[in-house]
Amino acid sequence: MANRIITETEEEQEELAQEEKPKETSKLTSAMKKMADFDFNISKEWMMKQIPFGLFVMVLLLIHIYNVHTTERIIRNTDKLNKEIKELRSEYITILSQLMSESKQSTVAQKLDTLGIKELTSPPIK
């Protein structure tokens, strides 16, 4: 360019030519710029395209809510059954200890005395 004489109009034309070339930006960059500027152009067509996806997300949310409620109900039922098992086990142990004490020979002999049945003092003979 040293050998060439450049006038001001040529410089301006070159600058305008450089400015007129749009910079190629990716969709991600333009989307990020729109989000940063809060510049959302929502059209009716775009909304209509998004309806199936929105319905899909709503169905997934309903399934998730149902799943959570079902799981909580199962957990409550399990806790209830565990409490019942503990109560029945303690009742079993109590009844078993009472049976053991009532089946002693001395206790049985005392109960049979009231009916008039006496305990053998001699062993049985063949």
C-alpha cells in the first residue's frame, strides 16, 4: 500500500465493506446474548411447536408425583407392620414364659389338688 495513493473515500469504502460483513456467530452464542439481554421473541408458531414437549414434561411430573405418593404409602404401611410384629413378638414371649411357669410339676400338682387328684409317691409298676 505504500506505492498506492489512498484517498479518504477509498478508506471509508473499505471500512464500510468490512462493517457490512456480518460476523458469523453460532446459535449458542446468539442464544446466550439473547438470554443476557432478556430479549425473548416468543412467537405463536414457536409456542405451538413446544406444546407436545410441555405435555410430555407434565406427564413425567404426574408419574413422579404418583410414584412418590405410592412409595410414602408403602413406607407407612411397612412401619405399621413392623410395629405390629414387635407387639406380637412381645406377646408371644409373655405367653411362652407364662406357659413355662404353669407347666412346672409343682404348679400342675397344686392345680390338681383342688380337683382331688393326688401326685403319685411311688413309681408305676409293670
